[in-house]
Amino acid sequence: MLKGSCLCQSVQYEIDSELGPTMICHCQNCRKASGSAYAINAAVESNKFHLNTGEKAIAEYESSPGVFRVFCQHCGSQLYSKRSTMPEIIRLRLGTLDTAVDIKPQAHIFVSSKASWHQICDDVPQFAERP
């Protein structure tokens, strides 16, 4: 069982499965939403993600057609994103996990639009777009 929460602890969740593929996304939307060079996300089956508290604190923003970014409206922490075309999967923002995990990202994606000031310094495969 994995546990996580937002910055203010209003939203707390559990995941009763392993994390799926982990990607480091460098697209402009992820950079803007995170306020950093990238977002690191793992796929999670929607039916394995359970809110313990904070349902009323959650808000969504449709950042592009059919793509929703889900966040705590109190502290602004991004929790996950979801696509209307893939309701069975969410993309969890790994920075919200409270449980320590041992992961190695599978890929850097959207490297063609990465921040010009950021250098990728690992051996993880890189893709210009989504593989």
C-alpha cells in the first residue's frame, strides 16, 4: 500500500498496487504546471487509487482538450492528471507520495520542448515526443 498527500494535508490518498511505468515529462504544460524543469509521473490504475480525505478540496483544470490536471485547491499541489480517452489510468505526480519508493524512470519524454536551461545528466532513454 502506497500513501500520499498534498502539501497542506487536506488531500490524502492510498494506492493498493505497484506503480506503473514512470516517465519524466519535459513538455511545456508539465513545466508550467509544476513550476520546474519537468514533472515525474507514474501510471496508476484508476480503480487502485483511493482518496482517504479531501474530496471537496480537489479541483481540476483542463490544460488541453481531454487532459485534466487534478490538484488541491487549498495549497495548489498537483496530484495527478487524467485523460478522458483513458479513464482507467491516472498519471500520479510522484512528488506527492509519502511512502518511499525505489523507482527508475523508463524515459524522458517531450525532450524536444525541454527547458533550455536544464541539462539531462542520466542514462535514461530520451524521446523527442511521446514514444
